[in-house]
Amino acid sequence: WAEIIGQSNDELAGQFVNRAPAAFDEMDHGGVEAWLMAAMNEFDNRGLGAAIEVLEELPDFVGTYSRRHSVCPFESVSQFLLHFVRGLGGRDLQITTDSETYTDTEKLFLPELVNEHDEHELNFCLYKLTAVHLWAQSWYGTWRYQVVERLLRAPDPDAVTAVFNRLECIRLDACISRELPGLHRQL
């Protein structure tokens, strides 16, 4: 790579050679190549200074590169989740995205992407388990009319709702543990 870069610009080649060992410590071959291509694109479009800036900002690139390979976007899991949730209870629930995670008992609202973990598989699992918990709210009756009515009539609905949410999570975890022990282990 240094020889190829040197054909365009010796200084850029030198900058790459100086930083390449650190890049290989942080990323695989594909990551280093993507970092170099980003620098070369900047060189072609904006000049030497912009290309050197990309090379100097290696830690930022490493973070972005690793997130790109661990992130789990909604569109990659939506079909699976649709069939998975149907398999849990035999009922079709629509699955869509929202900035908040919740259910209205007809739809499950999930985030656009999950990137809580450094591994794609763990982020996928988090999507699946979030959908299971939302499904469980509908299946096990979290939002029965009587419950919602009492919550709304409480003197301090916000405080009561917070306590209710925590207790309801414990109850749903117990239901999932009893009925779906494999998923409970994943939780």
C-alpha cells in the first residue's frame, strides 16, 4: 500500500507507514484498508491536508468501524421478529420503529438500531429479548383496562406508574421463566 500511495504522494505514504502499526493493532486487514481508502478518497477530493487528517484521526475511525460491524439495524431483524413473535403466541403483532420502546398491544415499537454491545450477535439478542418483553406485556395482560384505569386514577400517577413498571417487569420475568425457560436464560 505504501508503494501505491507513494506514486500519488510521498508524504501521504510516509504518514500511512507511521500510523499503520497502530491501525493493525486496533483493526483487522479490512478495517485498515477501509481507513486507508477513506484517506485516499479525501486526498482525491480535498487534498493532502484532508487525507492526513483522516490518518491522524485513527481512534475515531476505529470506533466508527467497530460500531459498523456490531450494530444491529431494525431492517435486518424485522422479518425474523415478526415471525418469532407470531410463534410465541400465535397472534400477529405489527413491529415498527419509534424513538421509544413500547407496545400498544397491537404493535411493538422498537428502536431503529441496537448498538449496546460490541458484538452483532449480542445486539441481535437484545432486539429479540426486547420484543419478547413487549409481547409478554400483551400476552400476560399488563395493559388490561382495569389496571390502566387504576393507574390513571392514582393521586400521583407518575410515581405509581414507576412502581407498577418495576413490579410488572418482575412479574413478566417470572412468567417468561415459567413458560419460556430458554428465553429467560437469555434474559
